[in-house]
Amino acid sequence: MVLTLCRPKDMAAMYAFKEFDQLLRGGGLDDWWGDDGVLVGAELLGQFSGDDWQTLGKQWSSQPDGWIARCADVLGNAEFDKACPILLAMLETLETRDVLLAAAGSMNALVGKFRQGEPVPVNIEVRKKLLQMADNEGIVTRMVIGDLLAEDLGG
């Protein structure tokens, strides 16, 4: 019989998605989430294996809106090539204001870190949806959407 031991790093990778899922389900107070929860989530994303990313890509859309919004918040701290497809899918398929804003904000953060000056690859339907949402929002929301779409939506 051969006994194989997992190193702590390997064990962390095996449980990264499960811990990430539990973090997003737990929610917590808004202040805690904004101050610490996003950072804890980002640390967990840093431990993701390729399988964890595939699981996230397959499972995010079946989660409750609060989970998805928190996931979108955290994805702004991930690697562009891994987070961008998920954020774009969120922008394309969802209608919930909080989720759309979180996804737009995280996409802005990723583009600023990794692709500064490049346009964000949103399709015309996403563009229309976000512009329509911006019409009914305050200045901060208009700025987030304007930055994503590279348009001045005014104050």
C-alpha cells in the first residue's frame, strides 16, 4: 500500500472553491464585506486550481443574487483572463442592479490593472442595458457605467 500525503498548499487548493462558496453564502454585514470579505475572497481565489475556476464558471449562474453580487465584487481582484469571461457572462445574462454594478465595477478594476486603455469587450445588448440603467441612477453609478463603456455619462 502506498500512502500519499497532501502538502498544506495542495489541501488549500482542494478546498478553495468550497471555502469561497461558503464565504459568499455567509454574506456578513455590508461593512465587513466591503472592508474584509472581499479581501478574504480574493485570497481564496488566489488558491483556486483550474478545476475550481471551471466549477465557478459552471455554478455561478445558479446561485442567489446576493452570492453572485459578492462573487462579482471579489472577481475584480482576480487574474484578468480567469475573471473576465465570468464577469462578461454576468453582464450579459443578468438584470439585477446590484449584480450588474458589482460586475461593472470589477470589470473596470481588471481593465485598469491589466488592460489599461483597451476597450472592454461588451456587446451591444449589454451596452444598451447598462446605459438604460445609468439613466435612472446617481452620479456614482453613472461614473462606474461610463468608465466601463468609455463614455461620459455626466453628473
